[in-house]
Amino acid sequence: MEERELRVIFSRDGRGATNTKITLPVKWVRDMGVNPEQREVILQYDEEKQEIIIKKQK
């Protein structure tokens, strides 16, 4: 298992709402089989463990 420490990017839209983004390493995304033609993923958040899981949609 590979681990990296990343920063969350915070920004505001034109209406003042806050948005967040995290940039994923492209190697990880490619290894998952995600590409411009098949870019759908499933995002899960476990509140108890405070973990986010990203899976490629089948």
C-alpha cells in the first residue's frame, strides 16, 4: 500500500459557497482503470473511521 500526504484545496465560488478539491496522483487513477472515457467512480465516507474510499464504478 502506498501512502501520500496531500493538502485539501479550499476555494469560493461566485456566490460565496466554499468548495474543496484533492488532487490524486495520476498513477493511482490510471491503476484503477479510470480514464477520460471511463471516469465514473464511487465515493464512500465512513464517519466513524473518518476515511474516504474511492472505487472505480463497474
